[in-house]
Amino acid sequence: MKKTQTACAVLSLTAAFLGGMVVMRALQAPPATAEASQVLFNQRVTLMTAATGNGDSLFVLDNASGRMAIYTADARKFELIATQDFSKIAGN
């Protein structure tokens, strides 16, 4: 009977430990993440975020000139990937 009591005690302590770990994990704040697919617009500039193959990207469109810049971002850097003049593509 002593082996059974020891096994029950070990299992109870293990269950309490794992339960405590679950509670601690649930109380932690979620990691900060970028929300992709959001658009901000005013008369001069349109900003859009999107998940791309390079991670999260920011698209900046100058509404007056028709130029767009694409930036990628991660935890360490914010990098210009490309620019494009859409007025030339549209023939304006």
C-alpha cells in the first residue's frame, strides 16, 4: 500500500505543478504583433499593412504623385524594398 500512496503523491504533485504552469502561461500578456491588412487613408497618403513572403510589409501610396513605396519590418529593422511610380504605368 505504501507504493500506491507514493505514486498518488507524486502524481498529485505533478498535476499541481502542471496546473500552475498552465495558469502562469494563461496570465502572461500575448506578444505584440502587427495587424496586417489595415488601411489608413487621408487626402495625401494611403498606408496599408499586409503579410507578405518577406514578413509584414507596409505599403505607402502618395495619392498626389502616384508613387508607392514598400517597406518590410521585423523585430530588428525597417527596410525599403521597392518604389514604383504608378502615374507612369497609367500613362498620366
